[in-house]
Amino acid sequence: MSSESDTLALLRARSAGDESVLDALFSRMYAELREIARRRLESFRPGDTLNTTALVNEAYLKLVDQGRAEPQDRTHFLSLASRAMRFILVDHARNRSAAKRGGGARPVSLDDIQLAGDERADDLLQLDDALNALAEADERLAQVVELRFFGGLSHEEIALATGRSVPTVKRDWTRARAWLLRTMNESP
Amino acid sequence: MIDPGRFRQVDDLFDGALQLPEEEREAFLREACRGDEVLLDEVRSLLASVTSSESRLGENVAEFAAPLISSFTGPGEHDEPPLPPGEMLGAWRIVREVGRGGMGEVYLAERADDAFHLQAAVKVVKRGMDTAEVLRRFHAERRILASLDHPNIARVLDGGATADGRPYLVLEYVEGEPIHRWCDARLLELRKRVTLFRKVCEAVDQAHRRLIVHRDVKPSNVLVGEDGEPKLLDFGIAKLLEGDGEATITGARLLTPLYAAPEQEAGLPVTTATDVYSLGRLLQLLLSGVNPGRPAEDPGAIAAARGTTPEGLRRQLRGDLDTILLRAMAADPERRYASALQLSEDLGRWMEGRPVLARPDSLGYRAGKFVRRNRGAVTAGLLSVLLVLTSVVALAMAQRRTAEALGQAERERDAAEEVVEILQGIFRAGDPMTTRPERLDTLRARDLLDRSALRLQGDLADRPDLRARLARTLGDTYRGMGLLEPADSLLREAVELHRTLGDPLGLSRALNSLSGIELQRGGGAEAVALLREAVALPTGDPHHLLRVRSNLASALQRSGEFQEAAQLYEAVEAEILAAPVPDSTLLSSVLGARGALAHQNGDFAASGVLLERALELDRGRLGADHWRVGLAHVNLAFARQRDGLLDEADARYREGVAILTDALGTDHNLRLNALGAWANVRSQRGLLEEADVLYREAIQGIRRAEGPSPGLAIELSNYGRLLEKMGDPTGAESALREGLEIQLGVFGPNHPNSGVARQMLARFLCRQDRREEGVQEFTEALAVLERAFPPDHFRVTEAREGLEGCGGEAGAG
């Protein structure tokens, strides 16, 4: 079984309700996304930014056999990949934040990229906490955030993935974002 | 944090409110919360964070946490291990690693053989760059860079290759902060920022003269040291590092260098113009705090770091600075400044208040500059401003109704209405009152409208209800675009259809809209008749009725029925303030109109108080750059002008016109009317040439949009006075007579507007020593004014004194 069709089978098992495949599928995506991001970033110059949407799409092309994939496969994939993207970035932010706290005095900056990165790390961790809190209150809104914010999915793609109308998705996104910011502002 | 028990209730209300037009949310929530203030506050605070969450969080994590994501390749993740302290690179000893980015590592190093411990920064490039070709270029370019000797450019001191073959550069060690942070930390105001930035431009220009392009100008490459001098880092380094590596990247381009010029992103040749673009971006960051790739910061904080308020900052940025930025950052390299020096010189012009190159020299623009430099020169002269004031305020009322009618139509929901809604969505894009000008493509909207109006004739013949609503919506939209002809015929059709259908609310709305057109054309009496019919209809909508009554007051005012207008306005204001949720939109219009009435009665102080209240109300609820705030400035300027406060009036006109131009575009009738009024103040201050330019623009625009309307008549009469002062009696007389003819045609001989226009002609004739004609016109004007105003009204006094001065006999008043 090739890795493409393997992923496809896992995806379909997962969407058919078999939760046990989640771990296998998720760790595969996590590893693949991370690898793609790493390769992309190698050719980065300071100040460049990473297009997470492109990463997620590239992972899809790589992991899923296009000849056999159906539209809903892609949707399921994007949903899971969005979550994987979130985990990757939050892990990264956590590492950086910890490194900063444990690292003592900051060096003189000749290239402020790293310092700026540290600043945003804490913001992202706060956002992640707020998103967890939101998920407890309303799983659906949190899902929209994952798909939109981390996966870079369009409103139309989210509508397709969640079976809701585009206007509803847009409103969900607006509301979720307001909740998040408010929760972030409230946290110490 | 989020209380899951309460979440559902709060979020449902939040969702419900979001589906309503903004002005209805408060009422909806009050109703739904039934006195639960905590709940109400919670939903309100969520609504309030909708906008800030949009700017703070953005659409994607890549926007939100760009620097974090680009640091993904942090130490220890996959890169080479750092060079250990003490490692020697040529004559340089590594002290420690101080940074790591996408292109490699940066070390602090010191010269081993130097007693002074000269420090330097050593940049070691990543593996993968070390091909023979790259190394060859690297050494060639390094020699060129070493020849760059400028106090604001960090020097390249040395270079070589590490033991494992990776190239490195030794650069002058600069201790400092990125320029934008340095400025922010010191709360530097704009002029000081510009001064600092000009040094950067001049350094870049020096390098350009040696044909060295920086290629990567961005804040982290411009450090400011303790001595306050900026230093450019990494000159030309980007090119050194641009090996074959890039050519091997396949697939979609994922790099988005935030300060890169469009041609750079497109992979086209990089020239000195590329640096000019990046300098523009840097300037934008320094001035406005806009940092590409990062979420917008709080405007209050940005402004505070520049020693001003958000409004003050906007005002400073508007105009020349904005134009300079746009020129520097033009997408087409040909349209940018030809050199970094030219950019710097234009900024120098801005600092001295001279005309900048970044704009073709239109007369109006030069005039504006001239005025600023010659602020002291003021000569007094009295001109009629009464008429202008009336027309602008009334137009404001008419315009407001456009947006309102659309809002109301939107609220009517039934199955058939969906068609209307879809169309409205399209049309609203064409209404400048609800659309920002950058999104407005008037021509396209106009095409859509015209096509839909045609379809209305055919498709909906058997659906009079739908047809009535569509006709009204289309009519309002045409009116919002200032196209009165098609608006008129559609709204008349809507009136007839609603009347036949027996729909009082629809009829009232259509009458209301139609009256707006009549007012715009000067048909005050017709508007009054239409609105009296509307007021009497049993619509069952008290909110709507209040607005129609306010419009009736406005129409009465326009017809010269000042007494009844004043009473009606006061009644409406009292009712608004008594409502549980005061309609602040309507309140601001009523305040404005009452201000205009006070003005007409010669009570300029009271007028100023009312208009200032209106301005504050609008600024608070709409933000400083809303068109209505622009209009409020203009209205207040009238009052100040009449009070003799010409400096304040001029400044307020400038502010008001700037806001109106930004918000509504150059051809909107509100702006054109404001231009005419501004011209008036300038003429009063003796700035004749400048006034001439403004008048011409106003008259041309109004004539094109409205034909022979009262607004045009006012500008013509006032322009006549100016032409006379400029020594052109022939032109003056023909303008004054045309103005009077229009007033007579619109209002008839007994309206005060006609009286004032005639009086202006009379004064001219007397000054030209054509006393017989002058006395005749004065006598006629005085008779009209005495009927319209109380005997001690300034208009009457003026006319009487004028008549006597001309050698005529004033009656006993």
C-alpha cells in the first residue's frame, strides 16, 4: 500500500466514524507538515513569512492519491491538517517562549527577527488558550477558527467541510474572533 | 475566561445582533436582555470587539504571528551547530552567537590582533550557498562593498570562508535599535522622524551612485545608535547571498518579503528603484505605524508614540505626506521617484511647506500651499453665505435619507423581498454614502443600475408589489449617486404603485424619498406638499414618522417658512431625547438644521453652539473621517465665518473638504457646495486667485450634476462678487444675473433667496456707479426681505443701508 492510498484509507475510515485511526493519521500529517515547513523555511530570508494555506495544500498533494481522491476526502484532510498546523505552531511558540524565559539576558540584536518572534510566541500561546476555552463552550465556533485561522481555508471550503452555509460560516468566524480577543484580553 | 454555562445565551444574542443593521442593535439588545444589565454589557463588549479583533487577529495565523513563523527554523531545530566561542575566522575571534535568521547565523566577534578589541558582527551564510559560482561572486562583490564609505552605512570590514567552506562577512558592529522602535521609544513627532529618515535616503543614494543596490531595506536593517545616527546594515548582502539556490526552488512561490518591491516579488531585475520602494515602505512604518505582515496596532498607541492623537496624526498624514508615500511605493518602478535623493528632497519640501513634486501642479493645489504660507494676509469683505448654508444642510438631510431608505427597505423581509435584497447588495456598492470610495467603481455601479432599471420595465409587469419596492430602491440609489433625472421618474412610479396597492408605509417612504429630490432641485413647496401627505399616513411606524416630520421641517425651512420649521424641529428634538434609545443620527441632523435656522435668524453664536454639538455628536459616534463629520466641520465653518472668525473658518473648511473628498470622492455635491463656501472665506481673506480656483471647480461640478439649481445660483452670485473684486465687471455682472435668474426660476420673486441674490446684484451696480439701476434693484430686494424677515434682521438692515448708500430712499421699514 503506497503512502498516498494509505492516507486516503485512513481518512475514509476516520470519516466513517472510526476514531482509532485518528492518531495514525494525525501523526502522519503532523510530521509531513512540519517537514514541508522546514524545507520551505530553509530558503527563507529574515522578514519572510510562511503561507500556511500553501503548506496545508502541499501536504494534501503529497499525502493523498489525487487519482482516487473525492471532494470530501480533501475536506476531511484539510480539517485535520488545520489542526495539525495549529499544534505545530503552538509547539513552536511554546519552545520559543520557554527558551526565552530560561535563556537569561537577551543578546544584542543584530538581526531582530528572533526577538520579534519571541514576542509573538506569547501572543499565540494566549490565543491557543482562548481557543481551548472557546471549544469548551462551543466546539463548532472553535472548529471554524482552526479551519480558517490555522488551516487558511476559505469561507466556502469551511462551509463545505462543516455542512453550513457560507453566511453562517462568516458570522461564526466574526463571532469566534471577537470571543477570542475578549478572552485573550481578560487573561493575565 | 468564557463561562460555558452562560455562553449560549450571550452568543445567541451576539449572533442575533450581528444580523441586524448597526443602528438597530442597541434597541434589539435592550429588548432582548429585559433589564439584565450584566448580560447587556457582555454582548455590547463582544460587539465592540468585532472590529478590533479583525485588526488584531487578522484572517490567518501567518498574519498574526509572522515573526514567530519565520523564526520556525530556530536554533537546534535543524541548522548547523553554532561556531563555538573562541573559534577563529581569519583575524577575528568569535565571542558568541547573537542571532540566527533564514540566511545564516550572526556572531559577535573581536579582532584578535587588536589592542582596542575592535568588535564586529560576523555573518556566516548557510550551507548550500557555498558553490564555486557563489563564492566567486561573493569575493568580487565584497571588494565593491568594502569601498562604500559613508557615516550612515555599516562598513564591510573583511570576509572569507570558514574551515568547512561556508562564506562569511565581517561587518561593522552596530549597537542600536531598529529605527521604528527607536523613534517610538522617544515619542518622536513626524517632522523629526522625517529628518532621520532623510539621512537614510541620502546614505542609500550614496550607494546608488556607486551602482550598489541594497535590495533589502527594512526596519531591522536600519539601526539607530545612542548618538541618534541611523546606520544601514547589510548593504548589498542580499545579492551576495542570492546564489543558484533560488533557481532550484520549485513549485509555488511561498516567500513574501514584506518590504520587497513588486518587481522583486515577480523575479524581475532589481534596480535602484527597488530600494526607493522599500524606503517608501519604511517611511510608511515610521509615519503611520503600518507594518506589513503584522496586525495593526492600536491607533491611539501609534499616535501617542508620535506625540499626537489619532485624529491629529491622520490630519498630518493626509495630503502631501500621503502623496509622497504613494509616489515612492508606486507599483510601476517608472512612476517612483527617480532616486532616493529625490525622495529625500521632496520630504524636505514638505518640511518647508513648499509644493512637493509628488503631484502634478494643479492650480488648486498650489493655491492651498500659497494660503498656508500667507496666513497673515486677511482682508475683510462681506459676502452672502446665508444661502449656501441653507442648501448644504438641506442636502445633508436629503443624503441621509438615501442611506436610511435603503436601510428600511432592507428590513422588510418576506420571500419576494429576497430579489430586492440581492439587487440592493449590488446597488449599495454604488452608493458613496454606504461605500468607501476605494471600493466604489461608479461606472460599473451605474451600468448595473441602468440595466436593472430597464429590466424593471419588462420582467416585473405582473408583480406591482415587487416593482414598487424595486423602483424605490433604484430611485434612492440613483439619488445617492446624484443622478436626479432617473431617480425622479423611478420614485414617482414607486409613489403611484404604493398608492394603488394601498401600502401606507411604502407610500410614505416613497414620498419621503421623492421630496428629497425636490429639495435638491429647490422645489421646497413641492417637497412640503409631499411630506405633509406622508406625515398624515397611518404607517404604524413611529420611528419613521419622526424622521418624516424632521424632513418636513427641513422642507419648510427651505421654503422660507422659518417659524413653522423651528417649531417642528424643536418638537422633534424633544421627542428624540425623550425616547428610551435616542436616535442619534436623527438628532445630529436636527441639531445641524437648528444651527442653520439660528444662522438664518442672524444668531451666529447660538448657531455655533448647536453646530458644535452636532459635530461632537457625529465625531463620537462615527469617527473623525466620516463624511458626516466633514459636513459638520463645513457647517460650523459657516457659522464661524459669519462671526468673523475667518482663520478658524478657513481651517475648518480645509478639514471638512479633505474629509469629504476622502469619503465621497471629488464630484459629490456635498463636497462641491463646501468648496464654494470655502472659496467665500478665501475671497474674504483677500486670497482672490485661490478663491477663483475653488469657485470654478464648484460651479463647473454643480452645473454638471444639478443644472440650474439653487446651489449653482449661490455659487454664481458669490463668484460674481469675486470677479468684480478681481477687476472683471463684465464677467461679474453676467454671473450675478445668472444667479438671480436661477433663484427667480426656482423660488419665485418673493422668496428671501431671490431677495438676497437681487441685493447682491444691486450692490454691484451701485459700486459700478450705475446708480439708477442699482436703486431700482435695491428697492425691489428690500421689499422682499422686509416681508421675509423681522425689521431689525441683518439682511434688512444691510439692504436698507445699501440702498441709502446708493443714493436711494429707504422706506420707513
